[in-house]
Amino acid sequence: MIHAYSLFDTNIVLDIGSGSVHVVDPVAFAAIRQWDAREALPAQFPEISATEWAELFREIEQLIQADKLFAPEAAGDTVYAALAAQKRRERTGEIKALCLHVAHCCNLDCAYCFARAGQYRGEAALMPFAVGKRALDFLLDSAGDRKHLEVDFFGGEPLLNWQVVQALVAYARIRERERGKRFRFTLTTNGVLVDDDVIAFSNREMDNVVLSLDGNRQTHDYFRRFPGENGSGSYDLILPKLQAFARAREQAGKSYYMRGTFTHRNPSFLNDLLHMAELGFHALSMEPVVCGQNDPHALTDADLEHVMRDYEHLALEMQKRRGTSDEFTFYHYMLDLKHGPCLYKRATGCGAGTEYLAVTPTGELYPCHQFVGDTQYRMGNVWQGVTNETLREEFSAANLYTRAECRDCWARLYCAGGCAANACHAGAGINGVYPQGCALFRKRIECAIWLQAAASQS
């Protein structure tokens, strides 16, 4: 299978089986797309001589023989599927990452929040140190021979439980030396409680921080407000804090992301994203809202046209800024075409419910943060481990090849079947897909490949 498309007068051919990307002129583009009916091509391009056609066909044949065009896929799919099953068997019970919900409460009341003001369908709560400590020990005991372990401090708003976060990091640093492991920490925060101490500690201990900003003042304050019937927006309070945090991260050579959300109310997100760039932020992400299809903030099919147009215009803007002081990255366009994920990850995805679990303040285990609070997906707790073996097996068995909708999709080896939580929210179940998410993902991949092609030609 190939995926051939044109974007901004650039003709791109992606070979699915090999991952090879070819940037070609219009004649070669037509020849590859009509390869099985190439005898009719000379009539379409009478200006091309017989000698030139012969040379072009010879070059395409060489690419085919080198498995860089029309590379065999059936065999490749069999290998991927077998590898996914083998790795799942080898890794059963092994966990590499936890999302610690250190606070099921929040100091903002965001309109679209899938966590329902940080409480996840339950009562407001803070994770006690003892629960977090046990979660870290559970991760160490479940890691097998993995050296690198990942922990995301999440909420609600984790800075509402900042002392426990600091204590857990200190405990983890002791335990990692004893066990020969290495923890990588991430902090996700809305910025309200960020101060110099938070910044300094994060620069020492956090491998990444995710900072929430939805764009300009009008957009941000519409969605991200303080609690109360007449709650005010948070933009003016958090902006200088987030700017100071981002500057400190950049100066220290540390990673961060400015993460925004767009919804049915603002599917044309580009102006908000560029506003963040104008504020001096250089690592950006803008995500589609996560919610049920009946939610008023849910994206509609009509919204997709606006989103996809903005993805294209964003790629153009990033190419224009390349190499200048205004250059920025966009999370979904960071695509490694030469190496990329291993075969196992291409088939199995993020590992939710198997290698990755979320932990509530009371120590309950869920497949990921987006399932927390939905008791049908409760998997166990940090003291007894995973006790719902049926659910773990269901997540373990799910992979790219168990999703019928993925079998003929050209982007399947880049998304690994998509997000199980989004599919469930859309009513499709763990082995289903979220069609709108699929459409947006394919457009992002096209734009990301175009950006790399444009860079190679400039």
C-alpha cells in the first residue's frame, strides 16, 4: 500500500510497508499512483518522450525491488501481530509508568474538563504520602528488568498537594539507587500555584512539565475560570507564572510543553496557538477536547474542516519560521521518519491497562487517567496489584490488528490504533476507534511529513 497526496504543490508518496517517503514531480506522482495501468500514461503526458518514460519506469522498478515502493504488507502485518502477541506474553504484569493522581480537586473549574473539576465523578481528595509511597514501591516491584520508569504527577491540580509530590520524589530517589532504576518525572499544572520554589524544584527533578494555556485571553478565560457562578478567568494570573516557568526550563535545557485544548466552540485553533508562540513559548501542543459525543463541547463533523485547515496553515507557518528566533515546535508534528517507535510500540500503542496505569488518591488502579472514576474499568489497587485479570487481558489483547477499522488505513503504523479511552468515550469500546480522532491524526501525519519534505528541499 502507498499513500500519495499533494500538499502546497508538493507531491508526496508514503510507502506504508517500508515507511519510505518520496517527494516526486507530477509525472512520477502520476506514474506511481497509476502503476498498474502505466501503459496509459504516455497519452496523458504527450510531452514526455519514450526514453524519459523508460527511465522513469526503470527508477520506479528499482524502488519496488528495493522494497521502498509497494513493499509487501501482508508478511509485514503478520510479523507485527506476532511480535505484539509475543511481547505482551513476555511483559505480562510488568509496568513501566504510573500516572499519580495526587489531587482529585482543582483550583479552576474548566468548562470542558473530562475530570469534572478534578474530582473524577467522586469526592475531592488529596493523595496521602503513604498511598503514593506504596504506588512507587508497586511500580518498582512490577518493573521487571526495566531500568527507566516514568511517573506523572497529575490531578486535578497536583500543586494543591505539592508537599507530598516533593516527598514522593525524594523517596523515589532513594529507592531508585537501591533498585538500580531511574525515575523520570513529569508535572502537569494549570499554573495557578506556580512560584519560584516550584520552578526550582521542577528544574532539579522533573524531566518534563506540561503547562496549561488555551490561547489568548478571551479563549482562555472563557474555558479556564475560577470556581463559582461568576468565576473570573485565570489568564492574567497564570501568564507571568507560565512565562517564568518556560524561560527557566529553556535556560536549564529542560523540556516543557504549553498545552492547550480546542473544542466545538473554537475549532479554528491556530490563532490561539500562534498567540502562545508570540508570548515566547517555543514548545507547543494543542489538543482536541476529550469528552462524550453528546457533550456541548464535543467536536462535530462540521468542525473537522476548520481543524484540518488550521493544521495545514500551521505547517506553513512553522516552515516560514524555521531557523528564526520565532521558530517553535508542535507536539504532533514531531515525527521521526528514519527510526521512530519500535515494531512493538507500532503495534501496541501507549500500553494503557498493561504497561501504564493511573493511581487515584485512595490507591485504586485504572488503565489510564481518562478512565479514572468509571468503576467498570477499575483494575485493582496498589496493595494487591491488578486483580481484574479479565480487564487486563482485554487491554493486553488489544492492538493494531484487533481493530477492523485499522486494517486498510495508511496511517496505522504511526498511531498504533489510536486511543482506547477516546474510542470508549465514543461508544466503540477498547477494540474500536474514534473516527474523528482518526481523521485528525491522518491530517497531522500528512502535515508532519510535508514539513520534513520542505526542510529537505530548502
